[in-house]
Amino acid sequence: MVNRELVIDVASSGISIALLENKKIVELSRDTITSGDFSVADVYLGKVKKIMPSLNAAFVDIGHDKDAFIHYLDLGYHFQSLNNFVTHNTSNAKKQSFTKAKMAEPLEKEGKITSFLKQGQPIMVQIVKEAISTKGPRLTSEISIAGRNMVLIPFSDKISISQKISSNEEKKRLRRLIKSELPPNYGAIVRTAAEGKSGEILKDELSSLIGRWDECCKKLKTFKKPELLIREINRTSAILRDMLNGSFNNIYVNNQSVYNEIKGFITNIEPEKEKIVKLYRGKVGIFEHYGVAKQIKSIFGRVVSLKSGAYMIIEHTEALHVIDVNSGIRMKSGNSQETHALEVNLLAAEEIARQLRVRDIGGIIVIDFIDMHNSENKSLLYNKIQKLMENDRAKHNILPLTKFGLMQITRQRVRPELNIKNDETCPTCHGSGHISPSVVFDSQLKSQIAYFVSKAKDKRLTVAVHPYVAAYLKQGFPSLRLKWCFQYKCRIKIKADSSFSYLESKIYDDNGKKTNG
């Protein structure tokens, strides 16, 4: 059974969320607190900026520096109904009730965007892909409002049930229940999480989703400039909404207000899981405490090490990602070349499936596995990576190995790839390449402590250093730490921090205030 845990680090710059499976990080999300950012699923009232007949698409101004893009096929099956409703409510003082809006003819699959859009007209759109590189956000006019158990679709007449719900009786129950509660002009997609849920819970959520759409409709007024109509819930709640299931064991967070928000969210959707939310109050960083910081440093990089000397090289080009699998020095005596290649490839497959999720790599991925000649081994590798990527929430497609040993994967990309640079400027030499002799490091640290003890009123200090240095300072009896405590008549606590370089140190007073650089 997979042990799933969520570790949430709340800082002044934003929120970092790490999903752990059996203590190994498999997904990492960083939500930076900046103004003007767009999120997937945000709904806007935009303005058609430019029609591109050759692309059968249009650019839409939604209030960002980069114009967003919408293709004819993304207008949606019921675009004319939505467009008539938006046009009426942005150009008439008397508003039209959504449930009384008339359904227009559905859009044909093959048509011209010039027949339905013109420059300057208002258009309701929803972001399906964030701005990536030089491209603006990708849009759709097929609006959907996601909840924990269902997705509400305005201007639709269909009720779809998740295929992962195997019981036909349960499917019929859910269909009858949702159909009886849906007002006119609404459709819905019932998610897997709805299986077994009581009618009261589903009715309450449906009412909440309809309420969000009603608020959106109320914001339609005389059109002057692009406007945000519906903001998707924050990244933390979205991850909880989409991922929380029976195998989710713990959620750790280091901020009281976010803890209250998450606990309230879970209490509303699944009260019995309230106890899995835990507030972390430790002095060590939450990512450091749960081993996330160390894993991040080892995961992100051009070269990714595997067991027993094998490694992978991950390269990113403008068009695709390339992953090269190498055996390195990994070779067991007595094994044939074919057996050795299979072992390394299977080992690499596990790490590749993890890397795609952690880095959120999207687009085209080409993997150069070690050559194998046995067709059964090729099928075994193909089936293995398919199995490993079953838990990947991003839509993906995997092709079998070619005769050159290449595997091609396409993976949905809705946000920019997460790329964390672990190369750091040396805090000791500041990039000069020259440092003072390491043998005098303890003397320099002793001098700093002496200086700050003489200046501080409260003689209690915390010295943060690399774990190896921390072990050196605390070894023996009396240790250097004890000698300094007696010598300067103060209390000194040594704190090991694996994010530090070997000769990096920071000294904090009793209030946690840093006393040196």
C-alpha cells in the first residue's frame, strides 16, 4: 500500500507543496505570491484582439502583457449559446437569467472562426494552459467549474459518470441524483470521488458550484475592459481537491492560517479525515525535517544518479525533452549484456516516471534506453513504464520502443516546467574561487562567537553549520562547543543544516534573529 503524504512549506515568497509517496518526493509545486499571475481554470471576460484566419484562431486580451490564444475547436460545442448570453448581458440594462437563456444551434466540428468572432467583441474564456516561454495562455470557451465530487458545465445537457466507477448500480444512482437536482442549461461530470457519497453531500456541492456560476453571471455588465470573473481556488486547495483519497495519510503544514484553511476544507468534504492535517512547529525548516530539501537537491539537475553507478542525462530543447540512460560502471559479473541492459532500463524507468511528475515535464519526451535485442525484454520495459505512470494525473501517451531503442512519450503541459537550479555561488569565496584555509575555520567561528557574545544581552546563541562540521564541533568530551560555552559563559546550540556548504555558518540569537551573514 502506498503511503501518501503532503508537506506544505509556507514562506513570505509563496507556498511550496511536496507530495511524498513512501517518503519519496513525486510531485513538487511552487505557488509564488506575485500579482498578475494567471492560474489554470480562471474564467475571464476578455476582448477579441486579433483574428487569425490562417490558423483558424484568435488572440484574446484578458488583461495580461501577452495576449491569450484560442482555436476554433476550443470555442466549445455550445459556444453560440454562451456567446448570445454574454452579448445580451453586456449590452443590455435588463439582465437575462441563465436558466431562461435559450440554447442555440451547436457548433460544427469544421467551421471558420471568422463566422463567430470579430475584433473587439467580448468573449467569456477559461484558461487551460498557463503562459509558457514566449506563448501566452491557452483558452477555451467551454467553461467548467470543478468541485471535489463533480464538475459543473454551464450550457450543457449531458451528465457523464467517471469510467473508474465500476458498479453500474452506483452509476445509475449518481445519474438519477444529479439529474434530479440540475437546473435547466446545466450539465455535469461526476468524478470518481463521488462514489459512495451521500445525496446530501453531493447536493450541497452542486449548490455551491451553481452559486459560483451565478456570481460569475452577475459580474457581466457593460463591457469596457477585460475582467476576472472566477478565480480558481488556490493551488493548495486545488491539489487537495483533486488528490485527496483513501490512501492519503498525512498533511503537514508550517503555517497556522494555512493549517486552518486546509483543515476547514477537509472538514467540509470529508470530516472523518480531519485528523490527517497536522501543524508543524519545529525549529528546523519543514522541508528539511521531512527530508524534502535533500531530495530536491538530488533530483533537479542535468545528471540524475541511479543505483550502482548508472545515471541519466536530461536535456531540454525548444521542441522536446531528451533523456539518455547510461549504465556507467554498473556491471555485475556473470550477467550477459542483455540482462544488464534490462536491469538498468527498468531501474531508469522508475526514476523517469518520477522525474516527469516532479519536474512537471510536458510536451514530447524522447528516451534513449540502453539497446536490447530481445523483444520480450522490450515489451517488459514498455509495460513497466505504463504501469509506473498510471498514477500520473497529467494526460499522457506512451509509444513502444523503436528498433533504435527510443521510447516516445507525450505528456500534457498546462504550466511551465518546474526547473530548480541547485548550483549556488559559494557563500565562503563569493565566486572568487579562493577561501581561507579550512583548518582555521573553527578559530574564525570561535572569534565570531566571542564577538557576538560581547554584544548580545541574552547570551544564548544558535550556530547553524553543515552536518559534518556540526559533528566535528560536538565530538569528544569536552567538545569544542562545551569549551566555548565555559569560556564565554554562554549557551551555544549547534544546528546541523544539510543545505549549507562545508564552510558556511550562520549565528542566531535566542529570538531567531540572524546575527551574521
